[in-house]
Amino acid sequence: MKYFILFGPPGAGKGTHAAPMAKKYNLKHLSTGELLRAEIAEGTELGLKAKELIDGGNLVPDEVVEGMIAKAFGKYRDVAGFLLDGFPRTVTQAYDLKEMLEARDEEVTAVISLMIPDELIKERIAGRAKIEGRADDAKPEVIENRIRTYHEKTEPLIALYRDEGIYHEVDSVGTIAEVEERVSRTVAEILAKA
């Protein structure tokens, strides 16, 4: 099994580029955001707890996210691997993922990092909020908190994965087609070396 992490700040295009990448390489796309939104839509206890945190621009507890991911790893067998989108988001989660995969005798194949500047993050999140009706993304203070949370808690993963030699950065500024081409080229290079 291949395990790819699609990485980057909010609004970098992870959701946009995950679907074509998953389809092309027969990967199961696991978006923590989608998994959580499904729980919220179903009104589960987990969903209600998650909604309160997300509405404030905060992260959902590790054990909740990791439980959903572990469940998904065991559920899908007819794929070549998994594309993790939105997980791990902290160094602790990265180590937890490593343990989760070691228990399966597996490891992270590569981290594909979509990078954009902070000003573009703000534009994209605000634009997405209007298009998708995502109220949690519409407030400037929530957007600022999400960017700050990314820099403080998620960005340190770059050094961790770079040290492991599995970190690959992709410029996510440009048209969807241009970025998709860069992502495809990067994945092709990774798989050629695997």
C-alpha cells in the first residue's frame, strides 16, 4: 500500500487536487474535513463536539481524528493506497500516524506539499466560504486563527518530513490545470523512484 499525505495551508487546493490524484493512482482519498462534516451532518455526538471546535477555527482532538483514519485504513482493501488530506496536522499526529502504519508494517510513501502565500490563503478561504456556503470559513477572525494555527502547529511537520527525505513541495499558485500538472509530475517522479 502507498500512503501519500497531501499537505499545505488551508485554501492551498488540497481538496481540489486530491480527487484527480486519487483517481489517477487508485488511492482512497481520506479527507478529515469530509469525515468530520459527515459526522456533523449526521448529528452524532462526535459531530456536535467537532462542530463547536471547528466553528471557532480550532483543531479537533487527535484521538477523534485518528480513530476515523484507522477505521478507514481497515475498511478499504481494493485500492493501491491512501491519500491523507488534512491529517496529520501536528507533530504528535505525525508520530501517531507513524505508529499506526508500523502496526500494519507500512510507512508514509511521500508528502506532497501545496504551498501558497498567506494573502492568497485569505482570498481563497473567503471565496470558498461564499461558493460552498461554509459559514465557519466566512469570518475574518476565524480565517486568521486558521492561518495562525497552521503556522504554529502544522508547519513544523515540514522539517520532520524533510529530514525523513519524503517531503516534496509543489507551487500551488496558478490555474487548477497548472497545479494539477505539477502535482502529477511530482507523484510520477516519486513513484519512479519507489
